[in-house]
Amino acid sequence: MNYIDIHTHTWYQDPDTTLILNVFPDEQDKLELPAFCSVGLHPWHVSGASWEKQIEKVRTAATKRNVLCIGETGLDKAVNNSFETQQMAFSAQLAIAESLKKPPVIHCVRSYSELLAIRKKSDQSIPWIFHWFNADEHTARELIRKNCYLSFGHILFNERSKAFSVFKTLPADHVFFETDDAGYSIGEIYSRAAGIRKISLSSLESQIMDNFGCCFQL
């Protein structure tokens, strides 16, 4: 087996898995672990004037060779943090991502229309990765059309979710899988995904490896 865990908050060692470990600005000791990382300021942590100092930490850490992504960053209407300030922090991190050619990992809650509009207006050449995607098929296909990848995790076990419904019909060349911090192993998520699409685990595994190579130009 050769799995890709595109987004996890917990470092673990598995010879069969390549993971991207999420690192917040004040967790930079994680960058010393033997793993690929993503570094970013989460919209939950954007508050007051301190976010600008946090962005500078992101900017510095993002230059490290084992940092493949910027994030998770994004927009979240379910938290009390100023949406305008979230947008400023997100914009700053998009600029870092573009300058380093490192795809952003996107956190999105009730903000798909705003993020899709930003993507459509953007002249960025790098792909975006929407972690824990859970929106309708139209949104999914519009994001894929704009060279975005959609990452699925434990929500595939919820047959009433939008993600479950959409996943069955999406182009396989723009999807990833993740453990996040939900308590499922990446192997369990791959097996669930292969079952939903009625394909072999080995063919799904091969497709995700191809996606990883294309997304990160490896």
C-alpha cells in the first residue's frame, strides 16, 4: 500500500503513508519531524492585530524545504472572528503561496461562494486544496474546473452528507483523502472511498499518487 494523507493534525509513522502534517505558526517544532508539512494561520486564530505577526511566522516557516503547502487557511462564517479580517489574512497567505509556488490548503465553512469568487478572479497558477470538502456537486465541479483539488475524510462514512453524494460522481483526478483529526486511519478512508466508487483499492491508490504528483509537480 502507498497512501497519501493530504491533511493531518497528528504526526504518525507509517511506512505505507506519505502525510502532510498541519502546522500552526506557534507549533514550529513540528517542522523538525520527519514529514512533509503545511504551515498556515487558521481562520479560527485570526483575531485583533496579532494576525499580522502570525503571518510573518508563516512567511518564514514556509520557505523550509519540507513545507509543501500553505495552510490550513481560509474563511469560516461559523466563528465570531471578523470575516473581513479573515479575508485579509487569507489574502496574505495566498500571496505567500503564489510567491513560493506552494498550494494552499483551504478551510471553508459556509464560505464556498466567496472562495469560488476569489478563485475565479485570481490569476494564480497554483492549485488549491479544499480540505474536508462538503458542498454540492455544482460547487465541486466549478472548483475542479478552476484547478482545485477536493479532499475527503471521515465524512464519507456519513451517507446523508453532501460529500458522500458528490464523491461518487466527481472526476477522480482532482481528489485527495485525509485523516484530519477525526479518529479514522487513512487506510479506512481509502477503503471506504474505493467501496463507494466500486473500484479496486489498488487503482484508487494509483490515481491518488498521480494526483499528488500533478498537484505538487513532483
